[in-house]
Amino acid sequence: MRRIDTKRVRAEISRLCTTANLKLRPDILSAIKNAYRLEKGRAKNLLGVLIENSRIAAKERLAICQDTGMVEIFLEVGQEVNFVGVGLKESITAGVRDAYAKGRFRKSIVSDPIIRKNTGTNTPPIIYTEIVPRDKVKVSTFIKGFGSENKSQLKMFRPTATIDEIREFILKVAEEAGPEACPPLVLGVGMGGTFAKAALLAKKALLRPIDKRNKSSHIARLEKRLLKDINKLGIGPAGLGGKTTALGVNIETFPTHIAGLPVAVNISCHATRSAASIL
Amino acid sequence: MKRIRLPLTQSAIKKLKVGDEVLLRGALYTARDAAHKRLVEIAKKGKRLPIPLKDETIYYVGPTPAMPGRPIGSCGPTTSSRMDLFTIPLLDRGLSGMIGKGRRSKEVISAIKKHNGVYFVAVGGAAAFLAKKVKKATCVAFCELGPEAIYLLEVEDFPVIVAIDSKGRNIYEKIGTKKGGRKKAR
């Protein structure tokens, strides 16, 4: 067994939350810069503002976006790891709390969906744990703003649905996301599994760099085709028109049931924020 | 690029056309979901509102807390359509300008036309960039709501685009609609 003190987890969660809120992911920034070269007029100017925004954020330690999100933590825990010290969940929560207090990030979490009282700490985070082989722990933090989260959708297709029907649905979700989700968008798509699994896959898809295609060639082709089609919608940066409606489309799949084909689309904005490290 | 002083005047609003790029200077109020709900509840009871609305502009934003020595943290626009339900009673009470991101309902567009108002959009997600355009921020109502409180902001060269003008013309009408890019995508 390899022992890991949960104090280390707390410090690492805090560091990753801070990094994700201040520094745009290199794959995202380079996609925005490529789009900047491609666009003209207002669309180009708006992308220029986004590039300038990311520069100011990193330099002055101001959050990239005022919606510093609900924090989602993905843990891949090696089965030979033994956590010691304070409880793992408490340590992760404390790490988020530390980052949001110190970084002066916005506290956007309410304790109850109906009563809606702000918890004041941006906690609790949502924690997903997966047990994997060996003795390492991979920690990924995902900072998700709700302008784009609100535009996400899930549909349970018939198992005989055609690929065209599925493409049409994903295209419709991108179109309905429109200007409110802060385009250029990043789409995370989950296909297969169950209702919950598809949604989780969609979320995980957003953690993958947008310049890396799915390993299955038929899914990689679908990713490329969808990106091309979405960019023909003309929604453009800030939804004010242009060729760049999406920066990337990432799809993850999982085996599913003979009677169904769940498809979830998690919409993310041009500030798709995540950071990861290995303990 | 036009330069406009806040509070807005009726004649300045009339001159603004959909698509105009504008730099704002002067004072405006912030308010988002919870503050809107409260304002409209107070208005419905016939009580006095905690802020004046006549000729004023409301910015839909929930900023991050300010670092020491700064007026405000990151402060980009939030989705305007969530405020649609509460907007008409505020326009009825004299509100002139709104700043946010995204589309508005048909009802809000008609009310903007009726009241000679204007709806601007700021660049969604450009929150650190926009923070540099705010010179002063003072909490003036519902301060216990934190990021959802009403702040009086002093802004300088705050960049916005006219999305709905006083004639009811809407910037989003022709962008990314089914008539436009969608068919080509099929």
C-alpha cells in the first residue's frame, strides 16, 4: 500500500481550482487564437477581447469569468493507495474552500435548490471517484459555469436511431445554446450507458484536450463532422455572427442496452476550465 | 464607436441603432436574479424601491469579490433571459437601459420599444477584461446577497453593443437562425 496524507489532497485541490480559474487551458487558448486568425471584422475583434481577457486574468490573478462555477472533482484512485489523515471528502471540500477564499472567486453555491441560501464557501464540490489499478491518484478539477450548463440536454434515442438523427440532435442543442452559453462553445457528448452514465461521459469528454480526437475512428470522424456543421450555424463569437460557433466537440462512448441509445450533450463556454495532476 | 454618458437620455437612446458599438461612461446599477425578484416584489406591494430607476441602466452581473485595493473583481455579463420575467415592471417604472448577454423575449422587446429603452450586450466571459473598465463599486441595496446584491458602479469606456434598439430591432434576429446557417449545415 502507498500512503497519501489527505493534507496533500487538500493542497492539490486548492492549487488546481486556482489554476483552472486563472489560466485558460493551452488547448482552448490555442483554438481561440486559430479562430482569431480565421475570422474578420466583429468576430475577430471579439475573439481578440477573449485573448486579452485570458492575458489579464493570468497576469493580474483575476478570474477568467465571474462565474467561477460549481466545482466538479474527478478522482482516479489507484487501488493500492491508502489515504491517511482527515477524511478524503472533508479534505477535498476544504481544498475548494481554501481556493475560493484566497483567490476571491465568486461563491455561487446555494445549500438547497428550493430554499437557495448561499453556502458562502462555494462548497460542496461534486466528487466522482473511480478505482483504477496501481498506486497513483489522478485529480482533475472542472470549474463549470452555469450560463453554459443551463443549455445542456439529454435524449434517450431508439436503438435503431440513425447517425443522422443523432447528429441533428447535437446540432440542435448547439443551436439552442445560442448566444447565452458564451460561444465559441465546447461540446462534451456522452453516448451509451444509461441516463446517468451518458451525462457523466459528456462531462468527462470536456476534460479531454479539444485537439485530441477519440481513439475510435468512427467517433473521431463524427467529432470532426459535428465541429464542421456547428461552425456552419453562423452563431459566432458572443453569438453575434461568425464562422467560429464551437472550438471543439469531444465525444465519449460506453456500451449500452439493446433497447436504448442515450445521448447527452454538456455545453461548455469558451472558458472551459479544468486542471489535472497526479499524486 | 460611439461614446455615451450614463444615465442615459431619451435623445441619446433614440440615436442608438442595433449593432452600434458603444463605450459607456458614468454610473449604472448591477442586479441579477435574486435582486430582480426582490425589486419586483417591492414594486408589486407599491412600496418605494431601494434604487431610483428613472433613466437608469441595470447591468446583469454577479461579480467576484474585489482584491484589496481594487474596486471590483471579474465582472462579465450573465444570461439576460432569466431576467425577462421581471423586466417589464422595471421598464414601467422608468428603467431605460439594460446590459447582459443573449436573447430577450418578444414581450421584453415590445416593452423596450414602448418605453424608448435600449438593451446592450457585453462580451460574455470577458470578465477580467471588463473588470478593468470599472472604477468604483458601492453596495447600495440587498448587500446580504453578496454577488447578487445591487451595486452602484462607476464605469469608464465600458464596451457594449446595442442588441435591441428603441425601435425594437433585434441583433439576434438574423444570426444563426434556421433561416440562416442551419439549412446549410444539413
